[in-house]
Amino acid sequence: MEKELSPHARAAAIEIAKCTSCGLCKDVCPVFNLSRREAESPRGKINLLHALMEEALDPSETSVDIFNRCLLCYACQDACPAGVMTERIWISAREILADEVGRPFSKSFFLQRVLPGSFSLGLALAIGRRLPGSEHSVNLKGRMLPRPASNRLDRLLPEILEPEGRVAGTVAFFPGCMINEVFPYLGVQAAQILVSLGYRVVTPSARVCCGAPAFNNGDMGTGRKLAEQNLEVFTALDVDTVLSPDATCGGAFTHEYEMLFPAGSQWRSTYQIFRDKVVNFGEFLERIIVEQGVLAFKPLPYYLTVHDSCHLKYLQHKANIPRRLLDFIPGLKVVESPQSGLCCGFGGSYSVYFPNESKAISRRKLDYLRQSQSNMVVVGSPGCLWKLRSEAAQSGLNLRVVHYLELLWESLVGQDKSVASVSSV
Ligand code: SF4
Ligand code: SF4
């Protein structure tokens, strides 16, 4: 008797059926470009999942390994002429294999016990701060992870930040775990810029991780639980706009949450209410900077290039937003880098489980950035910020890596990041 497919597996099967095996996705895949192994290419993985679903192959550790060798950058989805939505395939494959083969205890423990709880996550981060490593990274048994900041954003930013004078509107702010724990100054800068444009900024303390680390590893149950909590928290707020400066969280809200809450599911209508409020952070910022016309950007004398963060470019299709925001700053000279859309090598857990490959992809990216002859690169997501910053430092490359928010801030306020705390209202 044929096995009944789960809803995610059914969604993956629809996408697999669209694939014509043309192979055009291979050239854009950073993993295939490194290994040159067909099995690790997007086409190879599609064929593998097809064989697993047809029960022509038995699930094994080898197939788990192959599907884990993916940065979830979605360059393949962008390049596919047949419109194959690989975002529906890779995650489903990881779910199917986790159900069949299991998941390492340490991964399950982190996803199910540490990530969802603010106490357990706080404890893990407190331990993380004490680990050896470098300025940017901690070394956990040979695996490099972002070094947690000494102060989380939650300690620096009040739940409600009020503007002075007339209130132009209220926005809900979702900084994401990387900004909350690793780059809190970016969250403060984002909130302060919104406030200076007349917006009240609400950063609810009951929010949780967007769930991407869980569902991207095939743990749909934990991912859905986290997503549901966020839906409850954000739909209860009296706001029309939800913003996240992390391209991965923003992409999760508009793409992966679609998979978690498909038509007919219990949470679908709540998700639709939430989805209607989610706006790309940079796009919103660009619009209100123009509308309000109150910010005075001072010139900055930098010669820089832009790195297109994958989840901004391939998932959200908003690669031009950082460039358009940089246009507000007089004096900048922006030079385009060849391969600006090549992944930085981060890929969340990819950089943890495949450190050598992740480093090799990063170094290739740094080579292209070096060719641009700029000494600054602007990114649109905190994951890329950490990866490129830490790899540039390790390789001794004279390259300043900044999020676009940092340059807006520097042009408005100056280089001082010590303004990284906001008094409670
Ligand atoms: S580009 Fe699209 S259709 Fe062609 S092999 Fe890749 S996924 Fe299949
Ligand atoms: S998502 Fe990125 S790494 Fe994964 S198969 Fe597609 S192009 Fe390759």
C-alpha cells in the first residue's frame, strides 16, 4: 500500500513534478560550485527526494547529510525557469528524513529545549559569552558560533519607545535573535531612527524566535509552536505594521510561515492578519524618510560595495533596498562587486555543521569583494554581517563590514555606538 504523504511532503511533490532536470540551478549553487558533486546540486537533491518519496531508495544518514549540505540561500529557486519553489522542497526533505532517520540528540535538545525558552536560551548565551574564541566568534568544540553581546537588546530597548512630539504612527518591531543577542546596537539604531521619524516603536517582550532555526532543520513542530506564539503576540497589538531588519526573519514571516499555516489550517486566518501587517524593514524606512523629510544625512566619504543577503535577494526579492537607502547619504561612492549575489557562506546551521565548506564559500566571496577594491561592504542581514566580519578578520583582510543601518546611523549621528541604550519611557 502506498504511504500517505504529509501536507509538506505533498507540497514538495508538487514542486518536484515541475522540475525538467535542465540543470540551470547548478551554476548558481554555492555548494555545488564548491564540491562539483551532482548529488549536492539542487537538481541532484530533487532527484534524491523523488527517489525517497517513490521508495526507490531507503532513507539513510547519507541522504540526511546531502540535504543538510544546503545553505537554504534559494539562489536555485531564483534561477529556475520552471518556477520550482525549492523553499518547499528542502525544508520538507529535512522533515521527512528527521521523521525517518531521526535527528542528533544535541540538535533536538537545542531546538526543542533551549531555543523556545527565554530562560534556557539566556542560560545558553551566558555560557556562550564565557567560551574562548575571537572578538567575533566563540569556539564550541571546534565549531565557530557568533559571540553573544554582553547586553541583549531586551535590556537596552524598552517595550515601547515613544517619539517626541506628534506621533506619525505605531510599528511593531521584531529584531530577530541575531540582533537581540549578537548585534543589539543595530536594534537600538533601527528603533531610534524610526522614533526620530515620528514612529512609536513597540518591541513586545513576549515575542520568541521566528522559528527559522527549527523549521529549517525539519522540526516543523517546534517551528510552528514558536510561530504561533509570535502570531498571538503580534496580532494582539494595535498596529498596522510589523518590521524586522533581519532578512531571514522577514523572509520566514512571508514565506516559510505560508508552509506552516496553509489554507484550511487552524491558524490560517490569524496568520493572514499577521501577514498583512508584515512590511520589509528597509522599504518602510525608505518610504517614511521620503515622506517625513526631517532627517539630515551628513556626507560620508566611503568607497564601498554591497553584498546581497540571500534572503533579501532570493526570498524577498528586495536586493535594491539597501542600495536605495544608501542613496540618501551624500558622498558615498558605491561600486558594484562581481557576484554581489553570491552567498556569504553562513546558512545558519550550515556554518556550524560544515565549517570548512562554509569558510571556503566565504573566502570565495571575500575574493570577489577584494576585486571590487573597496574597503567597505554593506550587508542587509545580521547573519551575513557576522560571517563576513569574522572571516575578513581571520584572513587579515582590510574590509569594514557593516549593516546598512550602521551607515544610516553614522551619517545621522556619528560613529559612536555607545548610544546603544535607550531610557525607558
Ligand atoms: S533549474 Fe529548475 S527545472 Fe532546471 S533542474 Fe533546477 S530545479 Fe529543475
Ligand atoms: S538553496 Fe542555495 S545551497 Fe541550497 S541547493 Fe539551492 S542554491 Fe544550493
